[in-house]
Amino acid sequence: MSKQAKIGVVGWLFHWDNEYAVTTAACDVNEAKLAQFKAEHPEVETYTDYKQMATEAGLDAVVISTPNWLHREMAEFCMRAGLDVFLEKPMGVNKQEIDSVVRVQQETGKICAIDFELRVSPSFARIRELIAAGEIGEPRGIEFVHHRGGWIARGNCAWRTDPTISGGLFFMEICHEVDIYRQLMGEITHVQSFSHPNLLPQYRGMPDNVVTHLWFEGGRRGTILASHTSSTWNPGGIETYADLGHDMYMIITGSEGALRIECIRDKILVMRYGEYHPDLPMGKRVEFVRLEDYSTVPAFAHDITANHMAFLKAVATGTAHHQSTEDAWRTHVACLAAEQSALEDSPKMEIDYSLGE
């Protein structure tokens, strides 16, 4: 049995009115932005104090989309006020904060869903289908490559390059890939990161480029390359990305074939290992199977709306969200270890999945 849950939004002012939820309150410190939202949705109560909204608006749940250093404080207050919470990643900006969020969730029993939307995006739903169908055999390895223009430390983006308030490069960006790696390949046991000396001075105490190796339970392996130093800052459309050095793709290798997921062009290349060698009695080559084009599918790679809807349904029906807070916390712990390795001259780190004191 479900109800239409009453939702409050903080920061990113969404408006829902569907079978699961209706937005009844909104909060932002930008009064002009809030006034515009109120003009468009006069039935919604507006606040500039999230604590007042959480305690006075009669809500069932809140969606928090604010800068990273506010996440822990806001999530914990709202859970203790009796609300279910949808929280933008990351859960906090350091180990102490993410541990604290997990403890409060366990104490209150409220939903605290973290926005790792790749888990419910069409791209990775299709990847799971292909793997389950045996297209590439048993998955053995996974790699992700992303060259993007560096963040500009000005205006609304300036806080991103300060790890004390953003959480660092992995919490800002690479956590999405680490999370989907865990879902596709199993739990991460060890990480090791290598970083060139920083080139962009605004990256204060965090790498502006990094390559991370990951070890999974069961012997699978993975790599992640994320660089902000070798692609041109590009305010234009995706049609110019490749010419300016910007790319983003993932490759999953299996015992019988491989998948290449083009995250910008929304395409999946399916390959197999065919028996062939022109000069030896045995050998294999990588053969083209097909190219699947999803460029007309909305939000194929990153479907934030789908994750919002999963949360709203969970609140309305009283069921669990598809990813527990503790599971999302484990992604954060792996990210912290990977960034620590990059900053400490690349030791191989065994990941400690235990809550701190």
C-alpha cells in the first residue's frame, strides 16, 4: 500500500506531483531563486532555513542537493527529525563525516539514499543484461577513462578544488565509477593510485590527474584514469568534445569478449574473441559483433530522475531503497583509500571497511 509522500527540497528545487510524491516545501538561501520557484508553484511553502522546513512543514522526506560540506549536517538533522533523506553524493567530506551519517541512519532507521544514479541508469541496466546473457562470458576486468577540462576555481565552482569542503577528487567525480565497479565486479579489497605532479594550481591538496588500480574479491581487476590536465576546457556541445581531447568511456573484458561503453556518445560496442591466427596453430582475435546506438535515449548514461523516483517510491510504499546507506558508505571508503594512495606516493592500500570510533 502506498501514499503520496510529502517532499521537501533543499538547494536543487525539483517539483514532483505523481503517484508517489508531491513537493510541498522548498528551501534555499538564494531568495530570488526561491521567489521564482514560488511563482511557478504557489502551493509550495518556501523557507530559507532547512531546519525550520524539516520540523514545521509536515514532511515525510527531503531531497538535499547542496554543496558537499553541508551534506552530513543536513542529512543527520533531517533523519533525527523523522524524515527519510535523499542525499547528493558524497555523504560527507571525510571518513569521520561519512561514518557519522551511517550511525545516525542506523539509530533512526530512516532511509538515507545516496545519489549513485549509475545503478539505475539505462546504460548500466543494458550492461547487466549483456553480461547476464553471456555475451562476454565471465567478467574478468574493467577500466574507465575520462579526460575532461579542469574545474575553474571561480564563482559557484570554487569550492570544488578545496578537499576540506568538497571531499577531494574521488568524492567529487570518480565515486560514481567506483560505485558501479562494486556492483558489476564485486567488493573492492585493495587500491593503488598513481598521480603525476599537479599542474593546475587551483587543485589544493587533491590530484588533478590520477590512475587507480583496483583489486576485487574473486581475482577480478580494474583501472580508472581521470585527468583534468589534457583536454581543453570546452563550453560547447558534445560534437566538439573529441577534437578537444575530452573523452569518457568504460571497457568490461570477459573470458569470451568485451564491451566498450561510450558514455558521451551513448553507444555500446560488443566484441567477442574468435578463434583465429594466420601463422600459429592456435590463437584468438577480437571480432566485431555489433554497435548498439542509444543516442536517442534520454539520460542514457546518467539518469538522476530514475534514482529520485526509486527513492520516492520507497518512501511512499514503506520499502527499502535499492542501495542501502551502508553499501553507499563502502563506496566512499574505497574512494578515500584510492585518493590517499595518490597523495602518499602510491602505496597499495588494503581497504578497511570498519566504522571509526
